[in-house]
Amino acid sequence: MILSRRKRPSALISLVPMIDVMLILLVFFMVTSTYLNLDMIPALRPAEGAAAASKTPEVRLMIRLQADGTPSLRGEALSPPALAQILQKALEEDPTAQMVILPSGSAPTQALISLMDLAATAGVQNMRVLRLEARQ
């Protein structure tokens, strides 16, 4: 009489635990990620034939607000009257000119408010304030 043992069934590798871990990681990264306001600087131009009101501005000015509260344009520090003249020239060239303000993390809030007030007085209607976050 010959007795033979049955072969053990081969172990099946289940994908269910891996899928569970991936879903948990997906939810974790979605909850902990920061979302940027991607409307700050338009990435796409409007389609041809769009209304004139939705036209992207031809002139964009990036004003950097230094730590001491001094505004600078293209690396050159400007006084408020000089900046007002530059803004008026830009608005004469393009009434829909966009002004983007990039304040330093240590710039005083009052300097930012004063800069925004100066721009509003000059007639800037399209103004954005960007905030950069430091990597940790």
C-alpha cells in the first residue's frame, strides 16, 4: 500500500491589503496637502473672440515688498511717488494692467496696505497678492 501526501495548495497573494494601504495613503495625502490658489496668475489665455472684459492684461507688474517695507520693481527700490508714476504709465499703456505684489515674510503689514492703497489711488483695478510659504 502506497500512501502519498496531498500537495499543499499554493498560497495566494491577496491584493486587498495593498489596496487598503494605498487608499489610506491617498486619503492621508489629500487631507495633508495644501492647495494653491491657481487663479493668482492666469495660466491660460482666453479663447479667441472672447469678450473684451475677460481679456488677459498685456502689462503685468511684479512688485516685491522688501523686509523693510520698500517696494521694488525688477530689483530696483522705488519711492512711493516713483512707483505711482510707473503705475500710471502702465495704466495708460493698458487699462487692464495687472499688478502682482509679492511681500517678504517679514515685511510689515502696514507697508503692504500702503502699497495696495497707492495702487488703488493710481487706478489699478487688477491686483493680486502672492504669499510664498517656506519649505520645512
